Amino acid sequence: MTTNLMELRKDPNLFSKIKAEIVGGGYAGDLTPPLLAYVAAMSRLLDNPLNLVLVGPSGAGKNRAIDAD
């Protein structure tokens, strides 16, 4: 890892920075689903990656939460 990445992973404001990027990408809903998706996606780097299932009614924004930039 580069020095910047090492510093970033120890940053106590990491989730605030991730939230700001998600909102900056145009997402305007509840930030919990895209944050959970981010954590699950990043867990691919671990020995035991996470699985994530988003369940909700049609039109609830599940795809938009996952596609948040």
C-alpha cells in the first residue's frame, strides 16, 4: 500500500469522507445502504469477504444505492 492509503485506512473520519464522495456523486437518499455496499465490496480484500443482500419493495432505490458513485 502507498503511504496515502495507509494513512487513509487509519483515518477516524474515513466514513465521513466516503459519505461526502457518495453525496458528491449525486446520491440523495439514506447513506446506510451505499455505505454497507462499500464495506461489503471492500471486504473482498479480506480472507473472509462479506456477503450483502439488500431487500426491499420495488422502487425503493436498491439499485441506486448500489450504483452510488
